[in-house]
Amino acid sequence: MPVSGCVANDHIMQHIKPGDHGCTYGGNPLAMATSHTAVKCLIEEGMVENSAKMGAILLSELKKINSPVMKEIRGRGLFLGLEIKKEEGVKVDSGHLVNHLRNNGVLSVKAKS
């Protein structure tokens, strides 16, 4: 369910009056209740902290892989990127890689080149 929000400091918020700021997905009570519950869940279950912890482990383990096709691995939390080398003789089918990762419990997408 799409939602939108506005984050600003006190100085800005003191000058915004009703009708000054509009948004496509604002004012939907069901969307706001859903979003509130989702954010509450993120906080109460420590999902941000867990993502940082698990992401550091995953990044560390991925960097141990010695593969001739891997150029760089970088990221933050569980949002990681794997850059494949574009060199003569290095051929990687990114669709096959995405399927292999999915079959092993890792969701990924291939970037458009």
C-alpha cells in the first residue's frame, strides 16, 4: 500500500500550513495505520540493528570468495551490491546468477547495463 510522508525540522514545520504541502498518497487512514504498524515492528524487533549485524557478516563472507568474475562487493546492512568484471574472457550470465542465488535463499536482481 503506497504512502508518503514529509520529514523536516521545526523551523520548516512551523511555516507549513494546511494546504501548503500536498502529496499523492497522503491522507489515507488505512495506509497510515499500516505504515505506523510497520515502523513500530521495525523498531520493536530491532530489524535495523539486525540488518547491520547480518549485513556485516554477509559482506565479510562474500569478500572471502575468490572468484575471477567478481570485481567488487559493497553495501550497507543487507543491501549489498556485487560488481561483475567486464573483461575479455570473463563471461557471466547474470540471469543464471540471480536464479542460483534465489535457489539458495538469497533474493537478488540483475542491474540493467
